[in-house]
Amino acid sequence: MSALHSKTDTRLGLAITLAVAAFLVGPVVLSILAGLTKNYFVGVSSGLTLRWVAQVWDMYDGTVWRSLIVAVTTLAVCLLAGVPAAWVLTLYRGRLARAFEELLTLPVAVPGLATALALIISWGTVRGLRTSTLFIVIGHVLFTLPFMVRSARASMTGAGLAVLDEAAATLGASHLQRFMTIVVPNARPGILTGGLTVLTLSIGEFNLTWLLHTPLTQTLPVGLADSYASMRLEVASAYTLVFLLMLLPLLVGLQWLAGLDARRTGAGKSA
Amino acid sequence: MRRRGWLIFAAPAAALFLAFWLLPMAELALRGASPVHGHSAYMAVVSTPRYWRSLLNTVALSLAAMLVTLLICLPVGRFLAWHRAFPGRRVLVGLLMFPMSFPGVVVGFLIILLAGRQGVINQFVQWLTGDSLVFAYNMGGLFLGYLYFSLPRTIGVIEAAAMQLDASLIEAACTLGASAWRRFADIELPALRPALIGAGAMSFATNMGAFGTVFTLGTNIDVLPMTIYNEFTNYADIPVAAALSIVLGLATWAVLFVAHSVAGSNERGAGA
């Protein structure tokens, strides 16, 4: 196939690809090195240390735990609200259903600042809500729900689920029974992908969270912004390193699921 | 008819969306129309050159970053699509996609490491010429940041579209003696158009609303998200912040909508 493309084409493509990879990965490597170096202004020759990571943990461990709690709660709400909605959107393909789906994705398209302002104006005066972590969870749910719905729906369409569901209904199973025993198990790959996406997005969410947070409800990205503005380069880098380490298992999981999915559909095609 | 019983299953999502997004957004739009000094905030926004400049800056910068992103991603996506197996491919693709999930604040910090006062670019230029080159804390840095978070997303979309390309068309053109450039311009580019438009619109919309990167790089970069934030926190001018948010939201949504319909009609045209 590559014979169809000239040598210059291939060489240019490879060169640009490598340059882009260097641009994307270079700063990450710099950041990791800076977080582990005794004195970044002197360079790596000053020696490696975990001192900055320990300092970050002392100062910001609260933000790490809060981010995890927010992410897990967001995931729970997205599962409870998003998966059933995905099934309804799979069954109904009318104009109204499509409009609903379009509407649901608006919080992703519209800048997070606008969503956060709207939330503060209309719900900020509710006693206790403004100062609670729940306020951040609400913002995160709005932002991540479309990803869960889209991902779950991808696993539900085309699997003949509607027919299975009809059959079970004829046999007298209730809606909830059918949903839990037919729809959810069959949509598991999509739900899993959606779940990991929700966790990843929630842990990194800043645009909404910066306006929604209070001094007592700081999440990890909020703490990151704080450390970038006020801490030494080494501390900010070490904190970034902690964040990357949290993100890594989720990304590996997503990559693995994508590979699994490709193999499954590939096998399906050849069979 | 039996299906009707399922509708209730969409109720939680619909209720959440209605209560926490649609109604608050309506209230935000109304707040922008509430009178300040005898005019609505929308009038104030429309009649103040400062806000216009901010909007134009945002649009120009987002557009420029989008175009450069597409220009860079086109050869990368094609290269990856046409070479599906070579040693190290998985690692390379992993490296290219890894930064996709970085939030804007982190991207801002990485740009500072790259082009800030202690950044590698500055150190290299100083070593080379003795002068200093620092551009992280202005439009240049923001442009680089936009590129940073647009590239991974766009590469994936273009690669996927290039994989779908019918190789026999290019083979046929080859046999008919079309030059490499003609094959690219007449066959590949039209086939990739919907993907380019879609990815471009996504990149533009993300750039328009990106706040974390600007926030990290500096408060004196004059783009709309920063202006909204300043109105809200420094001047507590909520009606103006609301009006500007609505303008930003509408502009972003309009671009996505137009791109969606253009790309959609193109797909239908190709099918017919």
C-alpha cells in the first residue's frame, strides 16, 4: 500500500510525526525531571530527590482525595442516569430523541465558564450547596454525562438487543429485570469505556471547577493552578507528576479496552 | 407500544439536565438582559470596543491555531494510516495520544517549561546568541498551548478517516498517470474533507472556551474567557459576565452547528 505514496511523502510524514511527538512529550519529560531534581536551575547534576513529591503530598493530599471522591461520585451518577438514558435513546430514534441527545451534549460544546456561571447564579444561593463538594459534582456530571451516554449507546446499537428485550417482555419480565439482565450485561464494554472516560475527565476538570470551588472544596487541578502560581518550579512539577501518576492507570485501561474492542470487531469481520 | 414503558428510564438524565443546565442557562441569558445603568448588559457588551477586541482576539487566535493544527495533522494522520505496522508504532501512537487528557492548566504549565523564563527555548537561545526569548506569557504561549491540546485529538480523527480511504481509487489514478500531488488534491483531500471540517470545528470550539491554559499563562492575555473571569471576580459585574458567556457560548455552538451541517451534507453528497 505504501508503494502508492512517494518516498518524499513518507519521509515528510515521518519527520513531521516525530516532530509532533517530540513537541508533545518533551515538556512532559522536562516536568517529570524537574519534579525529581534537587535544584532545577542547576540541572539534573544537582542530584535526584523525592523531597518535592513529599512536600506536595504534605500540602495538597487533601485535593487528591477530594478529586477521587468527586470522580467516583460523578461516575455513580453518570451510571445511574446515563446508562438508562442511553437505552431509551437506542430504542427511540425519532426527532424528539435526537433533539434530546443534541441538548445533552451542549454542556460539552458550551464553554465551562458559562455553565459554571449559570450554576452559581441559579443554585449558588441554596444553603449549604455552594460550599459543599456536591456543587462540583453537579458541574462534573453535566460535563461528563454525554460521554457516558454516547459510549454506552455505541455498545447497545446493532446487537439485536431490542429483539431480546421484546422476547423477555413476552415471557413476562419487568422493565427493570430486562434492563439489568439483558441491556446492561450486553452493553458492558461501552459502559466500561464510558466509565473510564468519566473518571479521566472528572479528575482533570478545571474550567468549571475553578469557579465552583471554595477554599474548602479544592480539587487536584485547582491545587495545580495554585501551585503553578505560587510555588517553586520543582514543587509545581512534582505535583504535576502526582497528577500524571493518577491519570496513568485510567489511560492504560482505556487504551486496553480500545485494543480489545478492535480485536473483537476484527475477529467478527473475519468470521 | 410495549416500548413506551421505557421512557421513564430517561427521566433522571432529563431531570438533571433540565434543573442544572437548561434552566440555569436560561437564567444566565436573562441576567445578561437585566438593566445596568439603563441599558441591558448585552447593549453594554455590544457597544464597548474593549469587549469587541477581546472577542476578535479570541476568534483570530482560535482560528489560527485550528488552521495550523489541521496543517500539521494532515501529514501525520496520513502517515499513520498508510503505515499500519512498523516497529515502535504502538509506542509512537501512545505518545501522540497521551496528552489528550491533560487539563488546560497542565498544558499551560508545560508551555511555561518550554517557553517560559526558565524554559528550554530561552536557555537554548541564550546559550546560542546571548539574547533571551520568552513568549509563554502572551498570545504566542497561548497559541502554542492551543496547538498542544488540539494536536492529539485531531490526529486521531484524521488517521481514522484516512484509513477508510479507498486505496483502489488511488491505484486507479496511479495507473492513469496522475501525479502524486494530483492524487492528493483530487482524491484524498475531498475524501478527508468531512473529517477535516469536523476536527477543525472541534478544535476551534475547544480553543474558544479554553480557560485553564490562559489562567496559568497569565492574566494579561486578552481573550474572552479571561475577560469573563475578570468581570466576574474582579469587578463582580455579573450581568456583563453573563452576557459575555452567552455570546461566547452562542459563537462556539454556531461554529459547531455550521460545521456539522456542512460536513453532513457533504457525506450525503458523497453517498448519492
